[in-house]
Amino acid sequence: MLLSDISVQGAVGTLLTTDEILETIAVLKTELQQRARQELAEIDRRRNVLLDVLGEMPVSCDDEDDEKPPRSRGSVNPPKYRNPENPEQTWSGRGKRPAWVVNYLNEPAHLLQDVLIP
């Protein structure tokens, strides 16, 4: 429904005042909230019936997030590049370049292949 589809005329055909329109909006908001609560209660009731069929205890929707398994972080890639100034610093070549790689490449005549681990 579009706003233009809503009539702002009173019972006799006169236009509603701003106060009457605001009052109508308030009544409609209250009605919408009541209906939303009723629909949610019905959904909860129906959900509990279905869970009973499955032989599970009724739980709220908020509890379902706790049941998800933790995400795996993926595989760890071995380092491909080593900082010549600090051999403990390495980089796999994936993701954002670390500061030492950026600084190294900013020097003249330095190439990424120069720090490649053999």
C-alpha cells in the first residue's frame, strides 16, 4: 500500500486535521504492535510444538547461536618471504603486506624475489 492510497478524509468527506492524522497514526502503531506480539506468540507456540515432535526441549531462538560450531580459521600457509634484517619476521605472501616488506620494497633496487625463502 502506498501513502497515496490512504484516505485522509473524514466520514463526511472533509479532510482530517493534522491532530486527527497523528491520532490515527498512534492508534495504528498500537494496533500493529499488538498484532506483532500475537503473531510472535503464535510462532513460538508453533515452534515448540514442532520441537516436541522432534523430541527436543523447547528453546528460544536466541539459544540457537550457541549451538553453531566454531568457525575454522583455515589452513596456515608456510612463509615464503623472510626479512633479511630480522630473520624471525616472515610472510606467507597472502594478505596485506607487513611493514617490513613495504619498507624493503621502498628502497631502490630491492625486489620481492630478493627476500624469497629458498
